[in-house]
Amino acid sequence: MLTRLPVTAAALLALAALSGCGSTAETAAPPSAGATATKDKKHQLEAVKADCMKQKGFKYVAFVYQDPPETEESKKRSSGDYQEMRKFREKYGFGVFREFVYPQESKSENATPETNPNGKIQGSLSKAQFKAYEKAMTVCEATSYKHVLGLDVKSEMDYLGQGKKARDRALKSGLNADPQLVELASAMATCLKGKGYTIGDTTPVALSDRGWREFFAQMDKLGRAQRDDVPDVAPPVKEGEIAMSYWPTLTPQQARPYLDKEIKAALDDIECGKDFYPAYKPKESAIQQKVNEQFGM
């Protein structure tokens, strides 16, 4: 079946090592006053896109997935609460290999009663029709981003890349120069080095998702090893680019040793960062929310 469903920004940004957006990740930016504005922009983007596609002779239904409600536990983790973060990590580590060890659990958390009607529409197109549909969609996506957000983009991946670049720059400029976070990050790095971990970048932003990035890269390496059509080593990613990642096929039994190592590393990380995370997480969430509102993500 030919499908070109709208890319889920949060999911792709997570794959771009944005410290775990989504319900199965350890952290997620909590809702704020800006969340309503972000939701409005999502609907505006879809409305413009649907109108544009109609003008080009294609049927497209404006559709926005509803974000799953946050639990009290996930809110506490987002705020850097030590007890809740440790409880999560005791079972799931940083949240990477849990997908393979607890597939049904993750599937249930990510389940949604909503079905995007555009999948059925696109699936009914012939190969030639779908090619024309894709060409029209690329133009309409660019039109919607320009009209609603004032952004000049070439494609949806370009849009996501611009969002990633803005997010990275905002975090680094806002948090890496924060005296309190710099001091706490230094202490955390020293603690981790004492436990035998190699720590290169000791800035607050780098330390905040160091563990997640390390195990996600390991997962990607396993996925690449199972394929013949991609390089075994991920190529360097330029600023603003979205890295392509490949999920391996693993049974829960095969993934268990990886998760066990991840859990140990995650527990060491939270012990060394028990003072760092409560100070860092709220500031990180505030910046992420501003970027999400700006880009309608």
C-alpha cells in the first residue's frame, strides 16, 4: 500500500536524540499555557494543507493526533523528581531497549483510538496518482508552514530540521551558560567519571541526555547490522539535519541483556545527577515548550 501519512514531529525529534519525546520515553515536556497555542497552530496547519490539496484536485482530511494525557508520575519525572525518575529507571533504564523487552506494554501506551483517514485515501491511489499526490503535498506543506508559521521550508523534513536546530540552539544558549546548572553538571560529570564512565562533553545539555543517546546509538548500530542497504556506521549529522535511525528486530530475550546494562547505567546516572535533574528539567521543559509553540509541534 502506498501511504504518505503526515510525519509525527515528536517521534522524529525523539529519533534525533531530543531526549525522549513521546509516552514511552523517560521524560516529556509537560503541558503549559503555550500548549493551547501549539494545538491551535497544528489545526491551522492542517486546515491550510487540506484547502491547498483541494485546490490541486486531491482529497485530504485535516487531522491532528491528540497527545495522550500525562500521568502524575510522568509529570514528576519531567520536573526531575528523583524518586519517580529512579522508579522508572529501575525497570526501563533510559527508555530505549524497553521497547523490545516490553513490546505489548509500549504498544498499549502508544495506542490511540484515532485513525488517520488519509491512510485509506492514499492507499486507494494508483502509482501515478500517488506520485502526483506526493508532489502536491510537498507544495502544500510548504504553503501551510509559510502561511501559519512564517517559515520558508522545502519539505516536512526541512521543517523538522529547522525545529531541531532552533531547539538545540535555544537549549544551549539558555542552559549551558546557566551558572547553577554548570556547577551541578560539573559535579555530576565528576561523579560519573568516578564510576568508570567516559564523559566527553560536560555541559548541562550534553549531560542531560548522554545516557539515552549512548544506548539509542547502540540500538541503531544493531539495526544497521541487520540490514544490507545501509552503512554499518551512522554518518555524521550536520546541524539541523534529522538523523536516520534503524530499529533492529529483537525478541524480548535477545534484548534483555541490553536493557540490563542500560538499567545499571541509568541508575548510576540518576544517582550522580540527583541534584542536577531537579534544577535542569523544569528549565529544559520551558524552553522546549516555547520552541514547540513557535513551530506548531
